[in-house]
Amino acid sequence: MAKPGKPAQAPGVDLSDYNLGELKGLLFEVGQAIREHHRRDVAEARERIMTIARGAGLPAEKLLDGAAVLPRYRNPDDPSQTWSGRGRQPTWVADALASGRTLDQLKS
């Protein structure tokens, strides 16, 4: 890993001999290689998780499905506090409702 302030460079590669077009082409190829490595790593991790889950008798497919639910409500006093509307109401929602606010007023 490169130190702060120093560019990372492959050992024995002198990039100063490349023109701008060649460097952009190299950057594109590196980006593709990174995406492919990431895709492969995710697929391998997913398979390991599913193998462990199956061994434990769990429905492995359900463990990896589903996206995060987007928040439907936001605390007007602290916008970092959100709630999807599912499950138990957070304290800030209960407090807002007790003070006379409605859920419609809390919608993001």
C-alpha cells in the first residue's frame, strides 16, 4: 500500500514512459481487473456463506436475498435518525407522536 503523499506503483514499472492515451488505456484495464476480482471475491464469499448455512440447516438463499429497506420517516430535529416504518417505533417517533406530530409530518 502506498504511503500518504506517494503514488502507488507496481514494482519495476516506469509509468513516465507512457503517453496519456496509453495511461488511460492502462487505467481502464486496471479498473476492469479490479471489478472482476471484486465480482469473483463476492461470489466466493457468497458460496462459503451458503455452504455454512446449509451445514447449519438454515435456508441459505434467504440469508443473502433482499435489499435494505429505505427509510420512510426522518426525525426533523435530528435528520440522521430514520425509520423504515417496519418493526417497533424508535423512541424519537413515539416522542414526536406524543407531542402531537403525525407520521405524515415525519415522512422523508
